[in-house]
Amino acid sequence: MLPFSDACERNKGPILEVMRTAFADCTRVVEIGSGTGQHAVHFARHLSYLSWQPTDRAEYLPDLAERIAAEGPPNLALPVEFDVLQEPWPALRGDAVFSANTLHIMSWPAVETLFAGLPRVLAQGGVLGVYGPFKYGGRFTTASNAAFDAMLRERDPQSGLRDFEAVNALAEAAGLRFSADHAMPANNQLLVWR
């Protein structure tokens, strides 16, 4: 049985609605950290004009490849191994990059490495969409996000909810301009840079 995320099922519809506009002029999306592949299958199916390239670390590739083989539409490519902390990065290029529920799982050095490397993956004039929970001005938006952060840090002290301002500074250093902050279900955000 393939891994299944209830959260992916709950949030894929609202994320798709934002992506219809944010990625309207794009042709190729590189997804960083595709996880169970539920998002990749859903978005590729509903945004058939996009070529969708899922990626993840080696340990997640077998299940991801199985889901894509079983459920993926023709515009969804086979997954590529990609760990932002391992050089060399795969030769991937897109006019859009998407990542969901990754920044709070990664260490801060990994987040920094991801953003520093984005110009290698994201074409000039491209769009970056990042989904997940964030803090603003060092503050949690809800008590449940504070509890989630505590749980993450207990499991791995290098993980945890990231400050929007710190992430935005990394994006700006990579040549991106903040475009939109979309409120999503379950106290999450979909942030868009161009």
C-alpha cells in the first residue's frame, strides 16, 4: 500500500486554485520534496499544460515512483533524486518551482542552501511557490502552530516553523521578489515569489 497523507488530500484543492493563477504562464514545474506524490499527481492532472517534475531524497523515491506509475497523467515525469545538501544537484530547470511542507522539516542550513541554489533550477522570470506553516515577526499565527513547532523541534532540534521575514530575505538574495501570501486551510500559507 502506498503512503498516504490526509493533509495532502485536504489541502490539494485550495493550493490548486492559487496555482491556476500563479503558474498560468509557466510550462515546466520542478517540485522539491514531492513526498507521497499526491500533490504531484493532483496538480499535474488538473494543470495539464504543465510538465511536472517531482523530486525527493533517495529514501522516498520508490514509493513516489510507484504512485506516479499507478496514478500519474502523461505530463508527470518520473521522480528524480534530489537532496539540496548533496552536490552536484541534478540538472533540472523549470520556469516554476513548487515545494510543500518542506521548510519546517529541513534544517535551517538546508533551507539556506535550497534558496541559494534556486537560480540553478528556476529560470529567469520564473515563479516560486512554497506551501506550509510560517511565523511572522517571530510570532506564531496560532497556538496550534506553536504546538506543532514544539513537536517538530522535540523530534529534530534543527527543524521548526520558519520566519517569513528570514525566508523572504533568502528569496530576495536569490533574485526573487515577493508577490503574494495566500492563507490556506489548517493555518498554512502559500507564498509566491517571482
